[in-house]
Amino acid sequence: MDLKPANVLLDDDMMPRISDFGISRLVGEKRTWETKYWKGTLGYLPREYIDHCLISNKVDIFSLGVMILQIMAGPKGYSQSCDISPSEKFIELLVGKWRNRLQATPMGALESICQQVRTCIMLALQCVDPDRHKRPVIGSICFSLAYTGAIWTPSYYTIGEVVDDNKLDKMVRYTGKPKTQVDRAREALNLVHEENKEILAFRTLARIVPFSKTGTHCLIYNATGDNLHYVDNHDWHGHIVDDTSYPRVIGNGQWAIIHHEYSFSKGSTACVVYRGKIKDGQYKDYLLAWTAQIRPFTSNKSYCEIGGVDYFQTRWDDTYNKMKGSDNSSTAKFDRHEIDTIICQDRYLPKFIAIISLMTHLGGKATSTVPWDNCGGLMNFIVMDDDLVPEQR
């Protein structure tokens, strides 16, 4: 509550931190509350809160929209958006002003930045919609911003160079030729070990996660030929360690790193959903789930599934039941895409690994029976003839 620029602070790494949560700590899990008096900063509060003292997470969404409008249009951005109708006129006016300021930018970059500006303004206007039910959820906002490149993902959450068309252009067999999503996916698999980036991913986790914080080390590799965007996550037991979070964007050819800390006596049980493009501009959601048990005589398990956009958010219980019936490894396929997951049986720092790929379409075969050494050591892959073959080192 009371989300405004003065309450958004930057740490030493220039990462934003929200302060002054106000009465939001008292709201709990109930979706909407009614209070006797309103409290906050005028200019950042919606009418349903000022007039009727209704509190919900859509109050913060409204405040976020006001902040974005101030960034894009200046301190009076929100009032200007109310004064200029229709909204398309306001959007084009702002985009035009940004374009004039950025004329010195190379044209390719200029068009990309203008698209980011347009996306930010459109999202902000959705956030300040007078009808709170029409305001977007935070997951959709993050996805739209990340897809246009309008938000930044900390580089230490993703390891490895992105395998995009620019990287393919440096390869003789692709120089001067059109590149496809399948080409990018194939080369992402061929470069799964490039500069030992999977080992670097584990070492990075070990560096940023205190040794005392037991939990699941998660690695996710993207070999879909396109970006994967974070959508949502759900915790049954445990939580994300304070110093890490789910990467908002995983580039093609990158390892994403996550540490999910144990809850007392119950271990780590959670899932995360990423969204990726499959074909013809369509999207699918990829669910990755794991349970790591700290109790003796229990087994760690992994589960994965591919579904439609926003398919999983109302099916957490169903996912949990499916995972209970799963094994330490799991595979899911849809059309051209495939997910393979595995978790080792280490009790204190188990490793969960997921690979999202175009293996089925490429004619290869991803494995879900990756061998581990007694210490739960690293998985190793060798990519040969479009096949993903496991090998113990």
C-alpha cells in the first residue's frame, strides 16, 4: 500500500526495493477489504479506495500505473491522461515526443525503444482503469514489459550468452541465410556446455546463497529458440531465498538459476510457470515443479507439464497431486516442444534441473534419466546429431 516513487529505494546493485508497506501487512490473504478510513498519498490512490475505502491488490496496480505514467510523461502524466481523450490520442502524442527526443538513436534501436514506450503507456493506462476489475494482474504486466525488453533482468540470475540471430550470423552455415526458431533451438542445444556455463551456474548459486540456507538448487535451460518469460509461481513448502528471485526472462541458450529455501521440517515444494512462443505467434505455458523432502525414507520428485496460456494458475492443487504420483524425473511433450526435469536425492541441497526444448521437432531425444554421482553432482550432456545424450563424468 502507498506505492509511490518516494517509497521505491535502490540498493547497491541498483535493484528496486519497496518500503513503507503501510496497512498491506494487515490485509492477509483476503482479496478485498473495506476500511472505515482511507490512508495513503493522494494522486496515487484509485477512486474505489478514496470514495468507498475498498482495499485490494488492484489499489497497488493503480499506483503502479500512475508511477509509470509519471516516468513516461512527467509528474502530471496521470492527470494528462485523464484530460486527453481518446486514450489512443494520448499514446500517440507521448510516443511522438519520445521519438523526437531519440532522433539521434540509430533507426533500428529507435523503433525498438518507441515500441517499448508504447507498451509502457498502454499498460499504465490499463493499470489506472476506473474499474478495478479491468486492471491487469502483476504477472501479465511483467510478461508484457519483459517481452518488449522494457524491464531489465539481473544478469546473475541467467548464465550464458543468448543464442539469437546475431550469434548465428557468426556461424558460417548461417551467414547471409534466413534463421528460424528451430535453428536457434538447435544451436542452443549444441552450445549447452559453451564455456562450461552449467558449471558456472552452480558456482554462481553457491556464491549468492549462504551455506546455511538449505534448499533446492534449481537450474532451467532454455533451448526453445525464443525467450521464456516468467508468469507465476506457487509455494507449498519453502520459499525463494531473499537474495534471489525467479528470472523474469530466460534467453535462448541460457541457464536460469533459482534457490528455493526449505521450510522447517517440510523441505522445499514449489513450482514455477514460464511462457514461450511455439508457432504462428501462439504461446504455451511451461510448468516446472519439484518436491525435496528433508525427512528420511521419502523421495525427492519432479514434475513438468505444458498447457495453454494461464492454464495452471487455477490448478495448483491438481499440480500438487500429480507431482505426488511422479518420480524423480519427468517428461512432457506438446507438438514440437518438450520439457525434461530431474531432481537428485540429496537431502540438504538437492539439484533440480529442467530443459525446455524443441527436441521432438528436431528429431532428437531428451532424457529424463540423467545419472548422478553419490554427492548429487552435476549433470552432463553431449549433443550429437540433434540428440541429447546423458553422460556421467
